[in-house]
Amino acid sequence: MRGGAPSFMSLALAEARKAAARGEVPIGAVIVRDGVVLAADGNRTLELNDPTAHAETLAIRAACGALQSQRLPDCDLYVTLEPCPMCAAAISFARIRRLYYAAPDPKGGAVESGVRFYSQPTCHHAPDVYGGIAESESAGMLRDFFRERR
């Protein structure tokens, strides 16, 4: 599939909706290289009984498998929520070129919130970061999901 930032974020939002339908926190991620989607997934921590099964890590694993490489230097990641520390580290280790995220996460984010992983001297690779793409749609989906569970 080809397209630009809005259409790839739309795919990530669709993965987030699928995650919500499974009872998972609605976060979706898509990895793209040269305008082609390599991997797309949503959170599956409950389904897989795996606390590391965040949308970003699942998409990174799938893209690495598709390319038969542990590094994704020519790839871009679109995700519906600012990555947590674990996912920020995985993005760095995978050498992802660009990170596009929708909603900020002041409590759990680690890119422009919290620990600001990519600003740390121990970070060996920092992607170019673009936040706020489809922020209101993603934030609304998350608010609705948690409101229904309270």
C-alpha cells in the first residue's frame, strides 16, 4: 500500500480499533519502507499473555522478519500513541528512521514526555520524531476505551 503520513496513520488507527475490539488498549502501529507497508498490528498483551506485545514491538518483529534483518534504517513507524520506554528503546535498537505518533502520553510516554529516551546520552540512535498526527482521533479512542472500563 502506498500513501503519505495521513493514510499510514489511518492504517495505524484501524489497527487500534481492532485492538479495542479484542479488549486490548487501542494502540496500533504500522511500519513502512519506500511507501510500502511492511507490518501492521495492534496491542496484544492480553491475547498473548505477554507484557511486551505492544503494537510497536509486534510491528517491529514482523518487519524485521519480512526483511530478514534486525535493523530497519530505511523504515518509518506510525503509531497512535507516544511510545513507552520499552518501545522507544526497541525503535532505537531497530534503527527506525522516522517515528510518527498521534497522541502524546504524559503519564507513560518516553519520547517527548517522561524520560525523553532519545535525548539521553546512552541512546545510540534517535529517529526523526513527528507528533500530533491524528491526535484528536487517537486520544478520543483511548478516552472512550477507558471510560467504558471505569
